[in-house]
Amino acid sequence: MMQSSISLECPAKLNLFLEILGRRADGYHELATVMVPVDLADRLEVRKARGFSLEVRGARLEGTNTVEKAWRAVRRRRRIPGARARLLKRIPAGSGLGGGSSDAAAMIEALDRLYRIDLPLDRVAAEVGSDVPFFLARGPALCTGRGERVAALSGFPRIHAVVAWPRLPLSTREVYRHAREFLTPRPRNVIDFLNSVALEGPAGLDRELFNRLEAPALALRPELRRLRDALGQLPFRAVRMTGSGSAFFGLCGARREAEVLARRVGRETGAFAAPVSSVSREAPWRSPKSASS
């Protein structure tokens, strides 16, 4: 029977490695980044309807929501009657955790499955945003180009961490604009990062954790250093900013340790703090709850 609604989890992501390789002719930056989806997630419910509507709960978002942008991208390719979407936000906006991109990916997937329209999912996703194709991959991945070329990573170690967000959103555009002052003639090689993780596991990951955007973000908003320094005083294996910020994450050895440290981070810094673990394509994190018509 045909589905009339579908509900999907929209996970956040952590950038374990992010290097800028140069500026492209189209104005974007050439990237090499390794990302993992984690179980801090928004939830998107989509129902068949006439026309489009979107209800957002949990946060006030400025401008056109990425869910609506995804809807428009699908409508440019397929004639479908409409959709009624409800989005529950749990991922902080402006944090570098990829919530908007994840929401958009879920909307594209939901429309494709509800209406059975055989979308070229990756191409539609790339039209909406650079990180959106990653969230269709459902697991750890190496992303290149402007982020839209996705290569799945098998056998990647499970990640446990604490995400800490200082309730201070950052503009991705501003951070990238500032980043040109911090580029080096010889960028770091993502293959070295992947080899270290493959050969040494968590120890290699801890040592090679890297984000080229962290320095420009801290220069742009020096007050972020307070949170960065506070996390550095706690027993994390390693601490790094994710994406263009302003959220940081501290790596832990186990989920229980992350839960304990998350409470401590929230209590001592006043930041939004949450324990997270990575999810993979084997986990049922995108299984829909659906109703039939």
C-alpha cells in the first residue's frame, strides 16, 4: 500500500578532519573532510498534501528553511502535488553540526519515497547545499570537491564524544572569508589522516584530528576560546571544533564517559552540551515510521 506519511531522523555530524585545498572558479572552496553522523538528531515528518507547508518546533530559524529549499529543488524536477512538513529541531542552528543540511537530505529522501518519483538523489542534494549529499550516505565518509563528492568509509571506528555549543551562532560565509589568512602552501593530506586511523585506531584519530576552520573562527570570535580552553582542562582524548563552528567536541573512550562529561561541561560552562555517538549505515537511524493510505 502507498505511504501517506514518513518520519525520518536527521542526524548531526562531526568533522574529524577538514582541510581547505584552494579556491574554486565557482567561488566555493575545494575541501577534503572526513565526517561522521551522530545520534544528536532533528526529526522530520512529511505528509502528502496539496501545496507546501512547514511547521518548525524547538527553534526559531531565520530566512528560508533548508527543508523548503529541498522541496523547491524536488519540484523543479518532478510534478508532485505538495507536502506538509513538521520539523522538530534538536541540533543547534549556526553550530557547524550540519542540522540544516541533514534536514534537507531527509526532505529529499522523504519526498522520493512518499511519491516514488525515482529522484537522482545526489544531484538534487548537491543543488541544495554542499553537505547535503553526505547525509544521504548514512555513515562515515570522505567528502571532497566543495563537499558534495562522497566516498563511504567502511570499518571506521565508533566515535563517542561530547558536543559543546556556546549558544553563539557563527556565519559559515564569514568564517570561510576569514580562512584565507590561515591557509598554508602545503595543505594537510587527508590520506595521512585515514592511514593513521586505519593503522592505529583511536590513538591515530586523536593525534590527527584537524580542522582548518578552527583558527579563523577563533580569530573572528575570540570569546570562543573560553569554551575551547575549558574543554581542554577536562579529560577528553582530544578536542576540536566541528565544521565552521561554533560548536566543539571532545572525544571520549565510551558512551558512559561522554554522558558524565556532558553533564560536567553544561554545569561548568553554561554551554549546550550533549553526549553523542556515531551512527553507521548498519544502524536503523533512518528507518521510517509510516502510515498507509
